[in-house]
Amino acid sequence: MKNPFEDFRSVPYRKREIPLDRIVRAKEETLEHLVQGYLKLVEEEVRDLVWLAEESKVEKAYNTAVKRIDGSRYDADDIDEFCALLDSSNKIPYLISGPAGIYISALVNRAQEDHIVLSPKDYERTFHFLGYKLPEGKTLVLQGDVGDFTGSGLFGGCLIVEGSAGNWCGAGMMKGEIRVSENAGQNTGEWMRGGEIHVDGTIQSVGTKFYGNTGYRVLFGGKIYQKGKLLVPRALVKEG
């Protein structure tokens, strides 16, 4: 009996590509692109010592990060995976907490999703500046304790910290809301110009400045609540 498949032997075999393979490869390419963008940011900004948190240098680093990721196609899951890579991968030769947090913030701010959840509790390292310049219409949830300058420069978004925040939480924020479920460190709300900070636990200190030559301490603007009670603004306190 003739083999019914004999006539097809001359037809070359073409391996089918499983859709999952394409998805995995696309994910890998996206993460590689994000990693390269971060490395270039660090290379460009390392001379400026951005981790010293000087406002102009932080702003410059953020603008550089935005340029690096413009045109990139990624989603919230990619941001989460990128954070995990920053935390543990040997693929990234150096990690500086300030630029890393600024880069992550740029990714969040430029993402299509309006609601993004990240889990600092799963990371061994601490990132600073998470939530930097979070814009109106965006909600960022940070599950776990976070570093310094969290929510600094907040620009109308809603930042939720399910844990404690470090020093300078909400520094220089313009508008929006920060909610911290546990404690906040020193200089909370330093130079804030608007918006609200709600801390359910303790606050080591609130950010203040001298008001002219009067000897009084006041914040620029905004409100800080501790355990639901308005802490700032309050009656002016005479120094000395």
C-alpha cells in the first residue's frame, strides 16, 4: 500500500512559532530597552551627583529619563519587572537609589495605565524619589516601606504608601494627595506648595522655613494631617 504522505515529503518543513514565544521575546526586548535607558541615564547624570537631591539636578535627571523612555512601549507589569531587575540582577552593573527612583517615576508618569501598584516590600534595596512629579489623574500605590523624597514634586496625582515613608516625604509637592498608612520621617512636606499629606502614624518632623525676618516658622502651603487631625497649617510658632 502506498504511503498517503509520500507526495508531501518534498515540501520543506516550516516550524510554527508559538504565540507565547513571541510574547516572551517582546517582553524581553522591552525590559532590555528599559534597562539600557536607565544605564544611559546614570552615565549621563553621574557627574551631576543627582543623589545629593539638589532640585535643579533632580529636575534635569527626570527630564533626561523622560527623553530616554519616550516612544517606548511598556505597561505596568514591565515597570514591576524592571524594578525587580534593578533590585537583584547582575545585568545592571550599578544601582544608585536616587536616579533609579527618578527613572521609575518617569516610567510610571508616562505609562498608559492610570492606576499602578509597585511592591517595595519585595525589594532588598531602597529607592528614593518614588512618585516624583506624579501627575493629575494618576494613582500610584507603593506596598511596603519607601525611601526618602517619596512624592516630592507631586503634581496632582494620588500617592498611597502602604507602610512608612522616609525623610522629606512630599517635599516641594505642588498639588495632589499623599497617604501614608504608617510613619513618616523628618522634614515631611518641606517646601510644599499645595496639596495634602495624610499620615496615620507618627511624623518625626514637618518641613519648615523662616518667614522673612519675623522669626516665625511656616510652610509654603498645603496641609499635613496626622491621624486625621490637621497638623499644618497651624498657629505660627515664634522661634526663640
